[in-house]
Amino acid sequence: PVTLVSEIDLAIAAGELIAITGPSGSGKSSLLYLLGLLDVPTSGRVLLKGEDTSCQSEAALAKLRLTNIGFVFQFHFLLPEFTVLDNVMVPMRKLGRLGHREMHARASAVLAELGLSDSLRKRPDQLSGGQRQRVAVARALANDPPLILADEPTGNLDSRNGQVVFDIFARLVSQQGRTVVAVTHDLELAARCPRRVHLIDGRLASDH
């Protein structure tokens, strides 16, 4: 078996904005997938709010992800046949805590916060790349998670839209107290994060 990350001891506090950087193949996305409970470590543990997740069932992990973690990827992965509003409601439907009217109100409010009030009924192919990625951020926020994990969220965007997405992340931390961890190749954007974790060959090279 190939070891993707090894001997990483990392504690992330609530309300942090962190960039994970490193060359291609250094294990950045692998680390993010472990933090997001999408992958299970073969050794070591991932604690979420102090709770050991390593012995949880897949169903329990899925519930933890839905309630605690929002994901934003390089490719927005929006459902093309759904409206913007329906895309944002998908995680709420999976969690099943809200009725339809409450889901509709919550999705509308999150989209309004991100400047997308005029796009609720549009489909993804009617939006620009920057707008689509903002919808993806709204979807990540749908269940009001304390933690947002982003894997190269600006990788498909021009620099202006990349800055917009990072501005949103900074706002989520400073105004809402969320924690945002973003894998990025963009060192200019990484420099805007108060904390930067740098990986080389699957190991923690620096953390400052």
C-alpha cells in the first residue's frame, strides 16, 4: 500500500482560517479527506470535537459529515438538472431535519448572503464560473456546519473570482466564527490565511 500522509500531528481550533499548501502529490487532498471523514486512517486517529471517529460506523460518519462539515471542491459538482435553490437544499434533504418551507427559507437566506438572490431559479449552466462556485459554497453552508473544508476551491477560477471566494471564507471565519481549511496552490491566497500548513512528501514540513 502507498502511504499518502504520515506522522501528522495537527490540532485545528474553532474559528481558524488555515491554508494547506505543498507541491503536487504532497498529500494535501489526502489530509483534507481524512479531516473530512471521507477517508479513514489506517493508523492514528481523527478527533472531531474531541470525539474519536476511527471506530464509527459508515452511517455514523455520514451523519457527522452532514451535521459538522461543509465541502467545497475545485469542480463545483452542482447537479445540472436542479435549480440553484434545489442544489443548495440537497444536503438539508439528506439530513432531514427541516421541513420544505424551512429548507427553502434557509437556502434562500444563504444564497442572499453570497449575493445570489437573483439566481435562485437558474440552473448551473446559466451562471458564470464564479457564480457556480459561490453556489457550491452556499451548498456547503446549507446545514450550518462549524467546519468548511475546501479542496482547491479557486483552481478553476480567474484571480478576481478566486479573491471573491477567499473573501467569503474570511468572512465566514471573522463574522460567523466558522473554521475554514483550504487546500490551495495559490500562494498569494494562502498568504492571506493567518495559519499555513505546508506538506512535503506526505509529512508536515511547516505550520505557522
